[in-house]
Amino acid sequence: MKHPVLLGYHVVAGMSDTVTGALLMAAPVFTLSLMHLAVPADALPFLSFIGAFVLAVGLSYLYGAMLVRRGGCTSKIEALWLVTAILRGSVAVYVCAAVLSGALAPGWIAIALFDGACVTIQAAGLRRGWLLHGDC
């Protein structure tokens, strides 16, 4: 259960979302400029609200990293993967639809690709039993 790839996955996913979420909350214009994206000025409060959600997803992955490092608690990590895959899948579908309809600029597709990749990894891992069944 202490596999370095599993730990690395949680740290990368967790840090990417935690940092992005915190930056969206604190400095949405700066964060969007780093991502080469833009939104209308009146959307910024909502973007900060979305940042809180992104931060929470990131912290969930960091909690998973702690569980991996500690060993055991496989059922907790499986639950985390299921819930975050549902959340990320919802985001990926929405962003793809919004880009295709013209509601979001094409640059937003990078978010859908990252979330879709995480969903694919986690769905495959859950289906194939990558997390090895252990006690919590």
C-alpha cells in the first residue's frame, strides 16, 4: 500500500488542486493569467467560490497521500477515489460541453483533460484493484 507511484499521484493531484484553489480564492485574475484564461470581471466572485471547491478536492487528495504514506486504510482511499472521480468527471463533462457550445474559450479544455485523466486513472485503478484490499 505504500507504493511510491500511488503516493506521487496523490501528492501531484493534491498539490495541483490545493494551490490552484487557494490562488483562485485569493487572486482569481492572477491565477487565470497563469493559466492563460480570462473571464468577465463580474464572474470573479463566482470563480473564487469555485476555488473553494477546487481547494477542497486538492486537500482530499493530500489526505489520501497521508493515508498511503501511513499504510492501510485502503477502503478510505477507494472511497476518496470514487468521490473525486465523480467530481472530476462532472467537471470534465461540463467544461467539454461549455467549450463545444462556445460558452467557454478553447483554453479551458486543459482543465477537462486533466480531470478526465484523473478519472481514467482512478476508474481503472478501482476496477483492477490497484489499491489492494486492506483493513482500516
